[in-house]
Amino acid sequence: MIEVSGKLKWQSRRGMRELDLMLLPFVEIDLPKCDEATLKAYTDLLEASDLELVRWFNGTETADSQSRIDIIDFIKKCHATRMGREDV
């Protein structure tokens, strides 16, 4: 388990409801159970703009690196599990 900093939690608040619904539960519930590599990938993901993130999460664009594609898929899978849906 890793410790998630308050700074990272704050950076996860994007101000767009669509993103907040995905990122805030992930950083609070799922990320602490992950390893350092996942933390690094998530930290890198947060460097993207809100517009990029929305497009990547809704699938209208593909993220610009395999690492970002993988962490987005993982976040979406965690979200689906929390929502009781495994089909995402």
C-alpha cells in the first residue's frame, strides 16, 4: 500500500464533474491499494489538461502515451467495479 499525499488529492480535483466523479474516488479508494508504478502513472496523468482528460476518458481521443492509456483503463475499470458494472 502507498500513502497518497494531500497535494495529489487536491490535484485530482479538476473542477469538471465528469472528471471529479472518476478521479476523486480513485485517489481516495483505489490508489492507496496500488504500487509505486501506478502512483507514478497517475501523477503523470494529472499533468494533462482537463480537456485532454475528458476526451481520453470518454474515448473521443486516445491518450498520448501507453502509460496514460493503461492508467485511464485502470481508473475506468476501478470505477466500473465501484458502480457494480464490470462491462467497461
